[in-house]
Amino acid sequence: MTDISNIRLLFVKAGLFVFGGVTSSILILLERPSLRVALLLGIAVWCFARAYYFAFYVIEHYVDSSYRFAGLWSFVRYLVGRRGGTTKDE
């Protein structure tokens, strides 16, 4: 599988992610309409967004400058293959 290089397709892909997230959030809230569910859903989305940011930005800029993010599977392979827990400062 090759990387998507067409800018329009990248924007369509981003739009589909937003559409899927909004649609599933609405469906969850329609099934269980409560402030608690809305808050927990918001916290879950925020936490996953921060974890994604950590996987591609923090690791590359603060931990291992040789690492290049290519998706979450590449991050999992990076974690599994990493030896000794070295950091950028060591």
C-alpha cells in the first residue's frame, strides 16, 4: 500500500475521520443521553488525542530524534523494538 499524496484525498480522509467521530459521538449520546456520558466521552476523545500527539510529536522531538512517525502501527513497532529505554539526553 502506498502513501496518499493527493491533497484532496488527504482532506477527504480527514473529513471522513471528523464525520465518523461526530456521528458516533451523537449516536452514543442518543443512546445514553446524560451529562456523565457526555463528559466521559469528551475525556476519552481528549485523552486519545493527547496519546496520538505523544506518539508522533513528543517521541520525535523530545525522546528520539531519529524516530519518524508513520502511523500508530509504526509507533507500536518502535515501542516493541526499543532497547534499554534510552532518551535523547543519554
